[in-house]
Amino acid sequence: MPMITPDHLHALLASTDRGAALVLLAGRPAVVPSATAADAGADDVLVITTRDAVIAELDTGANDEQLERLAQRLDVALDSLDILGG
């Protein structure tokens, strides 16, 4: 079962906070405001991607297929870090 889904990316893109980020927070993906993302030095926070990075990669007219592919790539990258003991 994937950890990062297109729903996470939809939530990230829907954020009104330009600095919002998709993070791994205490082992779970979450969309957080820029203030929380800036605190990524904390042991339980890992920034996966930012709203601006997703917009830059997919453009604002991203469709569901593009979001699905990006979610899969992010999920594979996260899995390759082996931080969850997987």
C-alpha cells in the first residue's frame, strides 16, 4: 500500500499557504504550513516535497494521471530511504 497518494498532492496544491509542504510527520504523510515545514530539523519531520516544487514540476493544470505518477515517484523515493524499516 503506497504511503504517498494523489490525495496528498491534491491537498498540498489546494493549500493557500505558498510555503506548504508534504512531510513525513511522526511516520505519517501530512500537509503542513510553511512554519512547520521550516522546522524540518526536528527528528520526527521529513520534508517530502513543497507546494512550489509540485507546481514547478507539474504546472498548475496538472491532471489526475500526472498527480498519480508523481505520487508513485515520491512513494518509491521515500521507500528507498528505508527510514520506516521497510
